[in-house]
Amino acid sequence: MKLEEAQQQFIASWGAFGTYWGINRTMAQIHALLMISADPLSQDDMMERLSISRGNVNMNIRDLIDWGLVNRVLIPGERKEYFSAEKDIWKVATQIVKERKKRELDPMLRLLDQLGEIEGDKKDKHIKQFTETVSSIKRFGSQTDKMLDGLVKADENWFLGNLMKMFR
Amino acid sequence: MKLEEAQQQFIASWGAFGTYWGINRTMAQIHALLMISADPLSQDDMMERLSISRGNVNMNIRDLIDWGLVNRVLIPGERKEYFSAEKDIWKVATQIVKERKKRELDPMLRLLDQLGEIEGDKKDKHIKQFTETVSSIKRFGSQTDKMLDGLVKADENWFLGNLMKMFR
DNA sequence: TCTATTTTTCAATTATTTTTGAAACTTCAG
DNA sequence: CTGAAGTTTCAAAAATAATTGAAAAATAGA
């Protein structure tokens, strides 16, 4: 398989998978392009490679920087801005976990705390079902929260090594 | 807080969070409604509780059944079909992991295998960067795959207990 | 079988999200 | 200061996804 063809396919597929993960297609494609590029790229490079508009590149690059997945790179003597992606896949995953935890899990747990106390007869089966569901989700969520904190802090090989042993 | 109010809020929020997880709002709301309901509900019940159309309920219920999160329940003497959700949150999580692995991770790994061999000079930095990125994602993906297989098989308390110790 | 009831399907509509592109803004060299 | 090069913004347009509702299909009791 030729390099260009493989690159095209990788970018297209990464973009498609991105939509499963709540990331929009273009953002995932830009990320894919930067991960497989040996050198940093400018916004114009990305526009050309992906056939998308300047505004689109600009907005999605900004989001990727917010997610901590892409960095601005200054190239001496160049006026343009260049961008490169974190290439260590473990760091990428860690960063995504960290951000998603912050954006999704933490707010969810805050909400569940507010739904704890319900007025009325604790023996009523509707009240019982509701409070049981909410509290079991809360319990599960807190455990997940702690686990992810650990995971984010852990060293790659140590973590995977241990986990591999556990599940063998 | 009153039960009805808390239920409303739980359903609305679960729906909103669902969109983060690649699940559409309505599907997540139906799931939420069934999780907090003490008794199985009919399609008409759900239409009324969530103010959505019959077709919408029907399609999303079917998806939830495909995901293994909801079951048809036969109520003796009733002509209508009733539905209930799995209420054990650990089973819910396990089921979601299993399905997403099947739908997302497995196809991704299959693709990466195809992108392995690139024609040309192995020393060329563009080829090198591409193959390195692809193979490191593949490696990471396979490890994740094995880990999730283990997780799905594992018993709740055993798993969380161990993980808690690991990360304390 | 017939028919009332319930479920399913799907084309058309509606809502949401993404993308474009041109104008506004910023930066910097001369 | 001026203006060319580069970046950002955002309203409008396009693309995508979700929802409706009515017709078709399935089901079960008489």
C-alpha cells in the first residue's frame, strides 16, 4: 500500500470513529493528520490536505488545543503559526480521560448529589426505586472517578502491566 | 425535593449526558425513565411521560433492546407490551462496554491491521512517522481490548476492590 | 375467518450541528 | 505609521440527525 493512500484512509477512518466519541469528524481528522505528520503543519497545510475552509481549521484547532491534544509550535524565521500533535498515544488517552472526566463525570456526580433527598414515604415503591437508582449510580460514578484519577496519574507500563496480569 | 421534580430533572440530565456518549437524547431519556420506574412501562406510558411520538418511542426502544439495556416484559392478562430496564448499574456499564467494544474498538483494530505495510524506504521520515503512529495505536488498542474483555468478565466487587487497592 | 388493538415502518418535516467565506482584527517588517 | 501577511470571528448556508404521524403490518381474541 502506498503512503498517501494509507494516510488518506487513516484520516478518513479516524474521523468516522471520532463521531462515535462525541468528537466531530473534522476535529478528529485534523488530529489524525497531525499525529501522522513528521513535521508541524500550518493552517494552510491542513486546509489543503483536508479540503476544508480556513474558519473550520481555525475553530477545530482551537478546540484541539483546549483538549490539550495539539500544540502551537514556533518555527524560527517563519511568520506563520505551526501546529503539532502529541504523538505518545498513552498521553493522548490520558489527556482525553482527564478532560472527559472534568466535562462529564464530575458534573454528573454533582447533579446526583442534589437528587438525593426526596420528600415522602421512604417505603413507597416509586420513591424507593428512584433513590436506589440514583444512589447506585452515584456510588458507581464515585468509584469510576477514583479509578480514573488513578489511571491518569499512573505510569503507562506499570498500569498496563498490572492490569494485564489481573485479567490474564 | 418532590419525587416528580427530581425524576424530571434526572431524566432531562441523563438525556443531556447521553449526547456526550454518542447516544441520542431521547434514547437516553427513555433509558433513564425506565431505570427509575418501579414497574414496567408501555410505549403509551413513555409517550406521555416524555411527550414524544409513538414512532420515536418505538425506534429508540428497539435500539435499547439491541444494546441489551432494556427488556420486553409480558404482563399476564395484558395485550400491550411492557418494557423494563436493567437496574444493576454494574451490568449496565458492562453491557455498554461490551457493545461499544464490538462496534468501535474491534473495527478500528481491524482497520489498523490493514494499514501496516507501507511501500517505500523505511528510513523516510514520513513513512516512519506514519507506521510508528499506526503501530503504537494498534498496540494501545489491543491492550485496551484485552483489558475490557477482562473487565466485562470480572465480578463487580472483585474488580472494583482490586482496582481501588491499586490506586489508593 | 374477521376485526379491533397494538406495533412497526418510513417519507416528509423539523431541529441541530457543522461548514463556509468574507469581514474584522492582529501582528509585524519596513 | 502603513500595509501585507496571518488569524479570528460569526452570520448565513449546507449537511446531518432526530422526530413526527399516518399508513402498513402484525397480533390475538371472538
